[in-house]
Amino acid sequence: MTPSPPQPSPAERVHPNVVAAGNLEMDAQLMLRVREGCLSSFALLLERHRSAVIHFLYRMVQNQAVAEELAQEVFLRVYRSRQSYEPTAKFTTWLFRIATHLALNYLRDERHERGQESLDSQLIEGLARQVPDRLPTVEQCLIGDVRRREIQNAIQQLPDKQRAAVLMHKYQEMEYSQIAAALGCSESAVKSLLFRAYENLRTKLAHLAC
Amino acid sequence: MKENVSWMTPTHDKEPFPCPLSRSESEAGILLDYCHRKLDAHRTAILESHLRQCPACQSFASAQSLVWRALDEYEAMPISETFDRRLYARIEAEEQRPTWVKWCDGLWNRLTVGGTATGAWLWRPALPVLACLLVAIGLYFRPSFDSTQQSLQGPSTDTTLQAEQIEAALEDLEMLRDLGALDAGWQRPM
């Protein structure tokens, strides 16, 4: 009798799609170890994705405290879902779907609560935190500040889904299929969303070329 | 970006590569991919030869490159140093909750965000199907339930009626017998 081949541990049983790239494989395997109760693997996942998630949420909600609070909820949900986690696709797709879901819910609730409050006042609040210290002169600081304000304003004025799509496309360098999975829509819908979003941005930021 | 090759298929001789801007939004995305340097060398070469002839696409590409560079200037804020500590405190608090609360939370979490990267929101389309199924089951079992009720209530009502009828008949007989006795008593002196 030939001995049966050794069975892979749960951490090794990764979906073929996930093994395609080394980076994905690592995230998926870390998550599978978290499922087995390894908290240090969770710490590694947190280390790898903390900044990306918080920066994405910050650009979505334009408020650092809220972004961190939402990011905590994202990682808490990842931790809660460890038992049911199945590595059928990229870990980052799943992570950003949770983040997008929370951000869109927050924006919807906030819009509902604030009601008639002016959009400009929110912008001024957000911009107060944007002034960097490293610009050497007052003039450069002002120019840089104005540019950043205009860019931030242009992004903030995008519809929520368009904004989420642009942020994932530009800053997270996610594929159309990943953005589609995160937003719960088709790839062609994502392409249309992005086309319209960038069209808006081109219109609003055209004067920056001068 | 293999999905964006359809516009590159020659349609006729004079215009082998139709302008992406004349196509649908999703197909015009090829220009975005070009501006963001996500196209392979072959398709980049094809598109660049088109750009040399098309002022609209040139204008699009330069404006998009400007937007792309501008977005680079939008930096995020530094992350607070207490982020991890607060998160682990929440996880610890989470771990100390009763098991049934964790179970309910886990279930809700699974339904809303999914346990897999492709599995979330899959339950949503199932809801109308489930609702239809429940209605169908309800409709299917309703007549049989009624007939069961009838079959349960029917015999007992009949039995009650029969008993009442017998009782009434016995009373009538007794009354007739009494009348007969009275008649006999009344006729005897005659």
C-alpha cells in the first residue's frame, strides 16, 4: 500500500485564483492563519493594509478622525469574519469592499443628518487640517494650499460611487474587476463610472494647467 | 486590459481604428488606460498612431495626464499612533462578549460584508426568491389546511346535531306519551 499524500493544512488550501500572485497568496494565507487563531498574522495583515485603508477612507470622508474610526470597523469586521473567510478572490478586494460599504453608508447617513448644512463649510473644516508644515515660503504654501484645496474640492464634489471608484483606481491601483467586486457592480459599469468621474475632474481641474 | 480591444478591430479600410471617444464610455476607457500607462506596448503603439491624427484624443490625453498628476498632490494625513492600540482594545472587548452575541454578530457580518471576496451580497438576490417560495408554500398548504379544519370540525358538528336531534325526539316522544296518558285519563270517565 502506498501511503496517502499528506493533506495540506487549512492555511495551504488556497483557491487557485489566489495563488496566482505571490502578494495575494500571502494575504490569503495570513487570513487563513488568523482563522486558526493566530493573532500575529492579523497584526501582519494590519501592518500591510492599515495605511491604504485609512488613506482611502480619509479621501472618501475627508475627515481624519472618522476615517480612522471607519478603518477600525473595517479591521474589526475582518477579524469577526475570520471563521467564515474563504480565499476565493483577492484579500484586498474583500477588504476594500468592506471599506467602501462602510464609507458609503457613513456618507449617506451624514448627508441625511446634516440636511441643509452648506457643503462649503465642510470643505473649510477639512482644509484646516490640510495645511502642511514643510513648505518653506508663505507664497509657496499658499499656492500649494490653493491647488490642494481645488483638488480636494473636485474629488469631494464627485458622486460617492464615482469618488470610490477613482480612489481605488488611482491610489490603490486596483483592476476594474476588483473595483467592480468592491462596488458590487459590473466591470463595464465601473469603466463608465471612471470615465464620467475623470471627465468631471478634467473639467474642474482644467485651470490647473495654466 | 484585454477587455478594451474591441474598438481596435478594423471596421473599414479608410478608418481602421475608430476613435475611442466615438465609442461607449466603457470602451473609451482605453484612453484612460493609455494615459495611466496600463496598456501593453502593442496597443500603446496603435493608440499613439491614432493620437497623431486625432486632436480630440490628444486633448483628452493631455487633460487626463494633468488630472493624474494633480491627484498625486492629494496626500493623506498621517495615521494616529494610537490606532493599533484602540483596535486591539476593541478586539479584546469583542472577545469578552457572550458567545451568542458573537454568533449573531458573525451572522450579520457574513450577510452584510460576506466571508469571501466574491460572496458578499449574494444573499440579496435570494431574498425575492425566498419570499416567492414562502408565498408558494403558503398557497399550497392553505387549501389542505382548510380541508383539514373542515374534516376536524365537520364530524364533531354532525355529532352534536345528531345528539340534539335525538334529545329533541325523545322529549317529543315523552311529551306525546304524557299527552296519551292524559287523553286516556280524560276519556276514562266517559
